[in-house]
Amino acid sequence: MADDSNKVVAEARDQFGKGAARKIRAAGKIPAVLYGHGTDPQHLTLPAHQLGLILRKANAVLDLDIAGSSQLALVKDVQKDPVRQIIEHIDLIIVRRGEKVQVEVPVHIEGESFSGTIVVQDLSTIHIEAEATHIPERLVVNVDGLEEGAHITAGDVTLPSGASLLSDADALVVAITVPSAPAAEETEEAEEAAEAEVAADAAAESAE
């Protein structure tokens, strides 16, 4: 959801290429491109520190101030240096209030399953459609007290009002299981193999 903390002053840029991008980043800014709704792409620079804080949340919607005009934009793609993890470029897509967008929302597990069981998370995100200004930060799955064999699918997850599920409703999100102990047969086989190896070593030594 766009709020005051997501208000960002964007500046138009007319220099391109790797050299220009390096200069922009050296000045504490990030190159970005804004597109969508049939408009020509706008090449911008955004404040790096502020963007770093905003991008801690998934599916951030920015309220851009471009030469005094306000424009809502959804962060579509963030390109980072693979080694230094510095943001190198951001793709933004124009959105309008009331417009619905398709996004992947992180799944957050809450609670503790029944004693002796473990929680196996199969999906880390769920694909939904929601209003651009009401995208949930995360979708909560509560596993408190669930016993072995319990499972939660995408269709079981509660979505915010107005949102709809795009992921397969039967897709497994979380399963509750009991950790498997080494089988007794495997333990016996390992012991027998070790004894056989010791016997073979002893036989080899006596033959020398």
C-alpha cells in the first residue's frame, strides 16, 4: 500500500549506459525505468538509501513525485550486483488507485505445531490478484497445534478483502510431519558392513 513513507522524489535522466549508471550510483541514486498503460518509458533516478528501506517489503508501491506530478508505481523488478548486493537498476510499472495487479506475496508461518512434529513449508509465496494500493505485505499461515498429517493448501489461506487467488487452490503450502529416524535395518546393515571390514582387515594382516 502506498503511504507517506513511500513518497519518493524522482528525477528524469537523459544519460544512459554503464558509465552513466556508475556515476548515478556513485551519487547515491539508482537508475530506474517507469512504464505501463501505453505510455512511453520514463527514465528516472531515485534516492538509493530511501529505496533500500522501502524495498525491504515485497511488492512496494511508490508514490513518485516526478517534476511535481504524482504517479503511483509498483516495483516490478530489482536488479542487484550478485557479489556486493548493491541495487543496480529498478523496473517500475504504472498503477492507478483501484486497479488490480497480479503479485507474488510471501507466506509467513505463525504458531507451533504439535509437540514432536515439524513444519515443512512447500510454497514461500502465493500468487494473488489484489488492488494495487492494498497489496498485503505477507499472507499468514497459522500452524498452532496442528498434528502429523495436517496440511494447508493455497485455497486454505485467508486472503485480504478484495483479493483473489491465482495459484492452484490445491497447491501444498505447509505440511506437518514427524522427523524420520534411521531405520533399524539400515543401522544393522551398517554395523554388519563395519564388522565385515574389520574381519577382512584381520584376515589380510594374518596372510602377510
